[in-house]
Amino acid sequence: MNAVALIIDDEVQIRRLLRLVLEAESYKVHEVDTGQLGLIEIATRKPDVVLLDLGLPDLDGLQVLKRLREWSEVPVIVLTVRDDVQEKVAALDAGADDYITKPFSTPELLARLRAAQRKTRPSEEVSVFRNGDLVVDLTAHVVTRAGREIKLSATEYALLRLFVKHPGRVLTHRHILREIWGPKSEEHRQYLRVYVTHLRQKIEPHPAKPSLIQTQPGIGYRFTG
């Protein structure tokens, strides 16, 4: 069955372009031009992924996200001309799975769509993660590379587990700190930098040029597995 995509954008030209791109990839596409209609469409059509503009005529995209996250975990990719880091952080913290600025690259957009949709798999299906010779067994709590076990501290393992369960998704500093260290630790980014460095040294083939845990400057990290 073809995946269903919903476009929420008030620019006719952008909707037209996105429809062409998505239909060429066999998506079934629906489109609306306001946030309120978008929320109704999500509730009735239950799309597999949503492409959301922030500058809508009725509701700001952040409002749409916050309302949506009260009752749905559908993957949402924000598409917008706003390129400010704080805007990106606000959207991601409000529940967006990814953030792409206009104009965008079609191959990148499609890759981000695939990554966002992967996170919707039930967690039990992602019990074993593999990338090259790295294997993370979330059931057995064992991490190996080339068959040899990698010893991780409890915090390093918790961090890796969080990344593995959200492949391709940008996780903000605040979100990661809240999940690993609790709500009172959201401003302590130094904790996070230290543990990401330790984790990279243990799981990355080339820690100085990380390919698995990618830094999103000023925002957070993306696990590319």
C-alpha cells in the first residue's frame, strides 16, 4: 500500500512541486492551505507523514504542532523559509521530527521523509540495530563491533539507545538532556557534549569524523543509522 503524505502549506507553487516529487515516489498526496484544515485532515485521513509550513494564514505552524502532539505521533517535517536556529529548536521541541529550509534539495527531502517514517515502526521491531559491523541489541543490552563487545557505561548506553530508537530524527539538546538526565538538566549541555564524545570514541569507525552521530550546530544531534 502506498504511503500517504499530507502537505500543509499556503503556497500553491510549493504544494504543486511537492505533489510532483512525492507522486513520482508513489506517495498518495493530499494538500491543504491552512493549519486548521491540516489538523482535520490528519484526524480523518491518518497520513503516514506530514509536510508542514510554519507561516500559515490562520495558525502558526508551531501551534499546529503543539495541538497535533496532544493526540498524534505522525511524523512531521517542517518546510519553511525561516532559517533561524531558535526557530528550528522551537519547532523540534514542539514535536517536529525534522526541519528543512526552502529552497530544498529533492533527494535530501526524500531521504528525510524515509528517515522520519522509520521512527514509526513499533519499538519491538527495532530490537536489534545494525550499521556495518556495529550491532546494538536493545533486548540483551549488548553492543558489539565486528563480534567484539563494546563496554558502555549506563549513561552511554542510555544515550545510544535513545539515538537508535529515533534514527534520522534531529534530537535537540534539551530533549536529550531531559530524557537522559531529567527535566532539571536541560541547560547542562556540557554533560551531553562529554558523553557524545565518549560514545563516538567507542562506536564510530572514525571518531574525529563521525558518521553515525552527526552534530546539528546549535540544535542537537542526528543519528544517521
